[in-house]
Amino acid sequence: MLSIDLRGRRALVTGGNSGIGAEVCRVLGAAGADVAINYLVHPDEAEQVAEDVRKSGSKALTLQADISDPDQVAALFAAIDGNWGGIDIVVNNAGMDGAPALSWEVDLARWRKVIEVNLIGAFLVSRAALKRMVAHKSGVIVNMSSVHERIPWSRFSAYTASKAGLSMMTKTLAQEAAPFGIRVMAVAPGAIKTPINENVWSDPQGLEDLNSKIPMARMGEPSEIARMVAVLASDMASYATGGTVFVDGGMTDYASFAHGG
């Protein structure tokens, strides 16, 4: 019987105190990894996730940092080094949609902030991780992308640009790091049922419209994303690098064409 075994691995999950990130922390912990839970706000939520990880028998840290700030990222990794002496797995999960606005009406500062968090933040964390992983010639980075690295999304140009950029950054970092035994992958969730989009799935009409865009005709659960992250972070995916795995119920499979062109 195959099983995911991450015992002895030290993992960092950015934005790990809620939604998909929180479930990733729990699943990695259940698989045996010690988990550093990064958060920006709501430390109480981070502590609850940490307690869940500890209940599974793994160690947990909660670490506050704005991952778009290079100095705070440096402090984040210094804390991990001080507690655990290194890092084996990084999940770049922290991100934001941004305020919806047409591209010619958007506030530039708000647009730029999405890029700074979703793309530059993921780069800063990856850069710090790779410096450590290259020295030890091992490690895995999993970037949390989105179906919107491929599907346009009107009024969210910063978000789509950041995720498309994250996809190509994943490929490039994978190419650079492969000679050192390091893998870099991305996971692209579709519509996942989390508190952040409750306004959609709690409204019957909104949910019906959303489900019509998904061949499997349902939203995904955070655990379905977290399990894929755990697989990619484990030795079960030892020959996988540089790609994006879409976990979207078929959303990128052109659901509107299911009944003819």
C-alpha cells in the first residue's frame, strides 16, 4: 500500500493560517512533516492550525511575516534556521485577489500590491529557500497557482498576471535547481470552498452558475488541494518538476463545450 511519508521533513507554508493554506499545514503534519505556519494577521487562527498539527504528532511553529517584504522574509527564515536548522519543503500559498476593477479604472497601488504578494512574495520566499536547499542538494518548492494562470478573469488583471507569472517562474526555478536535486512544482486550484468565497457558494444562484463552469459540477474542498500538495512534496513525485498540476474539477477543460460547439 502506498502512503505519503514526510517524516523528518521541515516544511514552511506561507499564508498557512486559513483556507487552503491551513489544510495544507494539517495534511503535511499528518504525513509526518514539522510545519512552520506563516501568517500576516489573525495569530489566533495560526495557533489553532499549529495545535492541529501537533495533535498529529508533528512539531509546529507560527511565524508572522509579510512575505512581500525582503527583510521580513529574511527574519522568517532566520527563525526557521534557529528552531529547526533548515528547510526541506516550501509551499508558497500566501496570496490575494485584489479589489475588482477594470484595467483602465484600477488603482495602481492596489494593482501593484497583488503582484508584490502573489509573485514577488513567492519569489522572495523561494530565493531564501533555494539558498538553503542548494547547499544541501535537496528540497521541494510547491507554488500555489490558480486556474487563472490559464483562464482570463475580467476585473482581476493583477491576479491573472501574477498567477501566469508564477507559472513561468516555477518552470524557470525548476530548471535552475534541478541539477542540485531540487524540485519546483505548482498546483492550480479551481473553485475551492473556503470562507473567502462564501458569498458565492452560500448563494444558490451563484453556486449554480459556478457549478455550470465545472465539468464535475461541484466546488472542490481544501483537502483535495492539500493532498495534491503533499503528494508533490513527497518522494512519490520524485521525477516531477517544472509543471503545474491543475486540481479544478475540469474547469480548464472548457465545460461550455461539453454539449457541442
